[in-house]
Amino acid sequence: MTKLLELDTQRRDAILNAALKEFAVRGYDDASTNVIAKEAGISKALMFHYVNSKQELFLVVYDFFSDLMKQEYFELMNYEERDVFDKLHQSYVLQIALIQKYPWITELNKLSCVTNSDEINNELEKRKNHLECYTKLFDEIDTTKFRKGVDIEMCKQIILWSNIGFTNQLLHEIRSDETNVNSDVLLKKLDRYFDELKKIFYGVSNE
């Protein structure tokens, strides 16, 4: 096991969060280990005491957050829930818990992009984690709750777009004020948001 993962949680997470942000925003090839070390609040020399190379750091970050998403999100989601809004609500509750600790975890899928390094590309090919969940969120939903005569597929697309917008707003709030985010306030806002969407898409008996 790499020394990085043996650190105390606070220092480990500082490095992992800084690295995930830099790799997600700039990509593996252009990511700067100087920036990662500075944002993590340590020297570059000390960071490379915990990992041997930029390549190792990237793969540690990829594996750590992939495992975390699997354990704390995908395995906890109840995909048998058929009400699309209840399913989305469940998704947000799990995501908020993760984002508060790891503000850039929703950008993890960007680490799967092809790089200029054959070694990294080969390692990514071995892993092939599927980090996108929207397809499952909209699979096998109860369409009888929707208003009669609406185009269900179009409604699903509109709900998806609106949720992407809400997610971006949520991420902005959390990333702008990481130390003072009230999850209860966010969830109340989420409940009001879903109540309004239900009024738009569901029939009278479901309002």
C-alpha cells in the first residue's frame, strides 16, 4: 500500500482532494504536482515521500475515489425504487454526504479520459470503471405517475437537464464554502425543488 493512504485522515484527504481537483480540471498530462502540493498545504518533496511519482499519485487518486463511489454511492443506491423523484432524492442525499468531504468527487469520470501516457492509458483500460449513474437513475421508472399525454422520454430528458443545473448550483455552493455547508438546508431546498417538479410532470392525483 502506498504511504499516502497510511497518513492520518486529514492530511491524506487534503492531498487526495487537491490531486483530484487538479487532475479533473487540467487532465493528467497538464496537471501540476506543484499546484497539488501547494493546495494540499505541503511541500512537493514531502508529497513525493508519500508517492513515488505523478503517475502513482494519479492511480492512487483514481482507485481511492472509484472505490469510495462504489461503496458509498452505487452500493447504497436502491435502483429498484420506481418513483423517479424519490430515486433522484436518494441519489442527492448520498452525493451530498460525499461532496462535503470530497468536493470534486463528482468530476471523477474525467480521470478516465485518454492521456499522452501509454502506461496510464493501459492502467485505465484495466480498470474500466463505469462512473456515470444517470442511465440507471432513469431506468424502469413508474411512468403511470406522469400526466396523461406527455412524452415520457422527453420528460425524462428535461428532468435530467434540470438536475444537472441543480447539481452544478449545489457544487458551487459547497465548493465556495466548504467549511460552512449545512446539509439540512441543502436537503430542504432539494425537497422544495422536487415538489415543484412533481407539480409540473405528475398527474393531479400525484401532486
